[in-house]
Amino acid sequence: MESLLKVVISGLDNAGKTSILTALDKKYDFQKDIVQLKPTIRVEYHKMNFLRNNTIFWDMGGQSTYREIYMQYQDVYFDATDLLIYVIDIQDTERFENSLEYLDAILTFFAENKMDIPLIITFHKYDPDLRGNTEILQNIDKLREKLLDKYSTFKILFQQTSIYDIISIVQLVSYGLSVFDEKFFELSELLENYLEEFNSQALIVFDRNGIIVSEYYSDIEPEIYVELLESIKEHLFLLKRMEEETFELDHDISTSEFTLFSYLHRLKIGKEPFFVSVATKEDKKEDFLEKFPDFLDDLSKILKELI
Ligand SMILES: Nc1nc2c(ncn2[C@@H]2O[C@H](COP(=O)(O)OP(=O)(O)OP(=O)(O)O)[C@@H](O)[C@H]2O)c(=O)[nH]1
Ligand SMILES: [Mg+2]
């Protein structure tokens, strides 16, 4: 039996909710679509398949009129929620209090109805050029402490996202969805072990939509960090093409200008395609190529149980 997950994505107007979902959907070349976004009227529904679950994202338009409606008919909008993603615009310092009040209203509803729901709070618009900005980092810390203190009974996961960092968006959703199955821990262990055996930098398993099923990284040296991100981005783009067109080969190998050997491999479990993305240092690639078939065997066993 397939189950259906309801993911509510909420936050003030202009926080970036629809942008997040648009970026997630497109993965590449989405900037143009995001510039044209208009404020969301009431709720937009957005369906996505993730492993055996069908996921419906409820993108709740955040303008105050709509917020009032949701609060008036809380059970209509928030009943049967499986996961809440709450988006706070980290650049909109003036409205932090306002945003916390809205979150409080939603969480009060969950608490009153004894709904024990995992919650992801993302500090959004944490754009690459703001990394290391002390004021922003202090604000994030302050908000995080406040929230942890106030909502100690909730399971809260914090994230930092930006639409200019597509991997942060993919991670946001994949962490959220992976809380629903214990098999993910086994998978994560497998990746950890093989990453060590391969001596690689990154090992990621994507589903057909480019959602991360699991991932593992070694300590990444600053010099190759940018190169690694480029390799992952490139793989997101490629897997989309492999899905859309009938791509002849089941893998793609590329070597970047400098040091990284990057490899994308498609594997099918039943009818379900998965993609394995590997980035390894050029001088370690023999190790990797030799052991990769064993990894695929072990991986297939776990994925079979997941779908
Ligand atoms: N700098 C920056 N701007 C962003 C980011 N994400 C979204 N935006 C911008 O924020 C504005 C609002 O984005 P939307 O996605 O429409 O916001 P929303 O939360 O859906 O708003 P409502 O539908 O009214 O609730 C747009 O101009 C986006 O381009 C981000 O990560 N960084
Ligand atoms: Mg919107």
C-alpha cells in the first residue's frame, strides 16, 4: 500500500516558500521562473513522489489575510500534517517577531491536538555571499536558542537555505522526508563505510526526482569544495536529462580541470531508477572503480527494502 504524506510549508509572505518548491522542481535554470513568482493565493498543492511515499506539499500563501483564514479554520489546513517546514527569511530582521508569533499559533494547534510532528525550521535567504556574516550568524543563533528553549517537546531540525545554493534546497526536503523510515540509517551507514573504502570525497544517492535519498562526505578540503559543489550540481542536471530523454549510457564520467574525478551511475531497482553520484580525487579513482560493483550490490539490497 502506498502511503500519502502531507508536508505543510509555511511562513510569512515573501519568505521564499514558493521559490523553494520551484527550485526543487526545476533544479537547474529556475532563476527565471523565480523572478516571475507572484504571492501565493491561499494554498497551492504540489505533488512529488519520494520512494514509496507520495508527498503532497501544501504551499501556504503567507499574506496576513490568508494567515487569518488558516487560523480560523485550523483543522481544515493543519489536520493530518506529517511534516511542517517553516521558512524564516533571515534577511527580514524587522519581522522575526511576527514570524515567531505565526509559528507559535501553528505549534499551539499541534500541541493542543497532541500531534507529535517533526518540524524543520529553515533560515532562508542565507545566500552564498552572506556566509560568515557575523550579524546574520548571530541572528540565526539567537533564533535557534529561543526556539529550542520554547519548544522543547518538539523534534526540531534546523537548516540554512538559499535558492542560490540548490544543494541546500535538495537537502532541506530530503532530511525532512527521511525521518519517516528507519532504513535510512542503515543506508547512511553503508555510505559511510564505502566512502572510507573508496577514499572518496562524496557519495550521494538520488531518487528519480533528484531528491537526496542519502549522502555522505569526507572532511572536505577548502580547495576542492567549490569543485565538489559544481560536480554535484552537474549531476543533478544530468540525472534530469537521463530521466527525460532515453540516455544511452547508464553512467557519465567527467574529470574537472583540477583534481576531481566525478561519476554518475544510474541503477534500476525494479522499475525505479536511482542515481549514485561519486566524487573522488583523481589519484584515488582506481580504488574506487575496483570496489564500486560491491557497493552497488549492497546498495541494491537496501534500496529494495526501501521502495
Ligand atoms: N536573496 C534571496 N531571495 C529569495 C530567496 N528565495 C526567494 N527569494 C525572493 O523572495 C521573494 C518572495 O519569494 P516567494 O517564493 O514568492 O515567497 P512566498 O513565501 O511564497 O510568499 P507568499 O506566497 O506571499 O507567502 C521573491 O522575490 C524571490 O525571488 C533566496 O534564497 N535568496
Ligand atoms: Mg508563495
